[in-house]
Amino acid sequence: MEPIDPLAPLTPPEGGDHEDSIDRIRRAWSSLRPEMDTSVVGTIGRIIRASRHIVMLSDEALEQFDINRGEFDVLSALRRSAVPLTASELARSLVTSNAAITKRMVQLERSGLAVRERDDRDGRVVRLTLTPAGVDLIDVAVPAQLAFEESVAAVIAEPRREQLEETMRILLAELERRTAD
């Protein structure tokens, strides 16, 4: 089997057949439990699975920079920030665990892309900042990542893409409200 180019534009299947794994899951549940309404799986299941596939393909696209999607997200957050960030600030911003951020911080430091520094006022606080190599890498990786993401989104025609973006904005805003500290 040939490797898939993560930057190749996605194209819908020929003939309008858009069956996916969620359709098969719903059919299986329908035969097991016909009284159970699984329609929400059509929405939530697809969001979760699409996200997982995008992260996997994103990891492949970022291999050229020797980073993965999680490390890209940390580097990107640090680049956008006017000040160095703590693990907790990064975890909150990136919607992940402190443990995951700490693991990424260690890897980025080993790679020479970021450094951890103790806070001058409170030695217990450690902040992460980009090295010049980290700035250089993320400044090249972001345009490449945007091109990858465009190749993924290109499968959706523009009017539908705008509708999807607005629908996802509503969902994300509500989820962020529900999970706010």
C-alpha cells in the first residue's frame, strides 16, 4: 500500500457515496437496539473521528520539522504570546492536561526549541519560552500547517464550509462556557 501524502487535497468519493465508519456504527447499534436513537452519534462521533484523523495527518505533515501536532500547538501558543507561559497556562489554552504539556516542554527543551526558566519572583513557577531556533521553526511550520489544513478543508465547498465554521463556533463557545474554570 502506498503512503498517503498528508498535503494532498482530500477529494470526496466518486458517485456521491459518502458512507463512513459512523454510518456503520449506527447501523450496528440499530440492529442491536432498534429502539435507541443514535442520531447524535452522527454529529458528535464524526467530530471526534474527524479530529483524530486530522491530528494523525497533521503529525505526518509536521514530520518534516521533527515535531508532532502537540508540540506544534505549544510552539504556536508560545509564539503568539507576548510573555513566557507556565505549563498550567499552556494546558488551559490548549485544552489538555498539565502532564501532556510537561512532556511536550521536556521534548521541546531537548530539541533546543524552547527553554524552561524559573520565575524571578516565585522560584516554584517555571515558564516556557521559545529559543531563536524555536521561533525560526514555528515561523516556517505555521504556513506549512495552514497549507495542510487548507488541503483538508478543501473537500468542503465554500458555502458549506462557512456554515460548518459557524456551527462549530456555536458548539465550541458552549463547550468552553461549560468547562470554564
